[in-house]
Amino acid sequence: MKIIDTALPDVKLLEPQVFGDARGFFMETFRDEWFKANVCERTFVQENHSKSGKGVLRGLHYQTENTQGKLVRVVSGEVFDVAVDMRRSSPTFGQWAGETLSADNKRQLWVPEGFAHGFYVLSDEAEFVYKCTDYYNPQAEHSLIWNDPAVGIEWPLQGEPKLSAKDLAGKPLSEAATF
């Protein structure tokens, strides 16, 4: 597995070694001892799988209790995946990193605890799988508004994004709960 730095030092892009031929491919997507030795010391307790259509924007989500680190990847389609640093004491507070994840490039993004996370679907549909370091706690979930000019995410939008009511009600960084 190759580790690639992103615009935020704590957010890492992981690129697996893929073994392929005319029959298909094989790749190792996660190895606990390698992750702990090369990325960070974490244990994953939950795995989620979502499917979304083209133009859907999910996020930017985070939890202030049961804070989750997420190892995310796309198993079908393509998304633009984003992490925003919500840690007030961090030198990168309020800054973002974005990467294209797809079934073709097979890359994964490590989004540590203390970051808001979201993605925008670029393909006709996308299936998204992610491991979490803590359990989902809806009472502690928050949404940072996706288009806050103070954060300035450069989403590769293709028309108006499709948002949930929860995401439409996201707060700007100046009003959002932080760490």
C-alpha cells in the first residue's frame, strides 16, 4: 500500500497494490498491523455501505461524541471526497482536502477524528464503503454546511447538488460545533 499526502497532513490517501490480468484483479484493502504501523494506531468497530446517485452531495458530517475516524473507499462509480479540519487548536483548522475516489483508482482516504467528512457523486451512481473507529451516535452528529465560503471547498459540481434536509440545515464554520 502506498501512502500519498493530501493538502492536510493528518488526512492520507492510500493506494493499494492491485494484481490484475484478463480474469480480473485482486487487492488487499486493509491490514490492521500495516495500518497501525504506517498510518495511525486505530481500531475499527463499524463498517458502513451507502449508494447514491449522480449529483448527490452527502455531508459534511462529524460527531462531537463517539468521534469517528473513517477509512473510506468507493467500490462502484466515482466521488469527490472531502475532509475539513474541525479542531480549533489545529494549524489547519477550517481547511479542507479533497480527492477523487473511484472503483477504477481503488484509492482510500483516511479521515481522522476531528474532521468533517462528505462526498459528491460524479458518476451515474456510486457505492461508498467506510470503516469507522467508533459507533454512529445520531444525538452527537453535526453537519457543516457544504458551501461555506469561509471553508471554500472547490466542489466539481455538475449542476445543483442533491442534498438531504439535514445537510441543507448544516451550519457555517463560524457557528458549528468544533473540537
